[in-house]
Amino acid sequence: MILSRAIDRGLSQKMLAEALRVQQPSIAKLGRRTDMYVSTLCSHIEAMGGQLEIIARFPDGAVKIGNFADLEKDAA
């Protein structure tokens, strides 16, 4: 899904790999991944010129989760 979006935006696997400072085979594997760290997903999306937003939806409303670093500090 992410890889197809990059291709739709005119980015080749090679261009995305250069932006992420990884080897091209790592980008090819991205299309087959079913699970990854939020930080990895965020860096891939930013390399394509996007911004990751995570929203938790509850019956009584939604909460936009903006910064996981803040959540880690609160848990400590």
C-alpha cells in the first residue's frame, strides 16, 4: 500500500531508498510487510512527502495521537 502510493507520486524504489538511506531491496520488502514500528512507518511516509497522523476513535469521540515521545514520558 505505501509502496504503491510512492509509485503513484512518481517515486521509484531507488529514489525512496536514497531518501531513507537504505538499500533498494529494503524498499522492495516494504510492500510485503504486514507489521512495522510506527517510527518506521512515519519515516517512510515523510520520505514520500507525507505526514503520519494516528487517530484513536472511541464511541464518545476521537483522539489524535500526535507524539509518541510524549506518551513514553507520561508512562515513566
